[in-house]
Amino acid sequence: MSSADERLYQAVRRKDVDSASKALQNGASANYVHIDKKSTYTDCFPVLYAACQEKNKELVELLLAHGADPNAEFDQSAVWGSEHEPCLFAALNPQRPSADIVRVLLKGGADPNLPRVWREEWSHEVSATYVAGIRRNGEELLALLREYGARG
């Protein structure tokens, strides 16, 4: 991790496109993963996932243009299990699903068939089409996912 990487992550969290661009120009990696250790779990946030959470299309486009992996996954390792969630699921967030972010990710090469995975005593996977189908504007999201090859 470089200080430029962490400046990039903080700029994304602030939705500051200019500062994010400067951090990338100064050597930050568009694939940087911010690690946040808590007492009982560790969150690993790819910077692209954070941009998707913030619903900032311009930041998502900027990071993809600088080589961010559109299939990067948020990971949480905890005493109770682990969770792995591709960036696409951040764009499908139940409170604010964003067809614009989903479209940008899919155009950038995101795999619409990567599942969200929880591992506890058992493994549980959820597809993007399932998640899209239960969201507001779900029909639009489903059509978009299927346009890019989503199954289910």
C-alpha cells in the first residue's frame, strides 16, 4: 500500500473525482484494496467497490479507465464466516440500486453471473439476477443484466 493508494480510497469515499484522478496520476492503483480491521472481522474494500457503493458513475468510469478489475470483490472475514461480493452487487444495493453504475460495470467487463457468496457452516450463493429482481426498477436491471449474458 502506498500513501497514493490510501489517498485514492479516501477521495472515492468523499466522492472527490479531482482528488481521485490526482492520486491515480501520482501512482495509486485502480485495483487498490483498503483493509479495515475490526475486533471480530476484517473488511477488504476494493476501491472500485467503494465507488460503486457511493453511486458515483464518474469515479467508476475513471477507475475502469485506469485498469480497475470490474469483477473485484468486497471480502469480509469474520469469526462467524466470510462474505464475498462483486462490485455489481454494490450497484444493486437495495436502498439505491443504480442502473447507470450496473451498465458502466457491464460495459467494462463485469461478469453478470458472478454470485455473492456467504460462507458459514454452509455455503450460500445469490445471483445478480435474483437481487435485481427484488429491487426497485428490477425489470430494467434484469433486462440490462440479461443483455450482457446473465443467466437466471
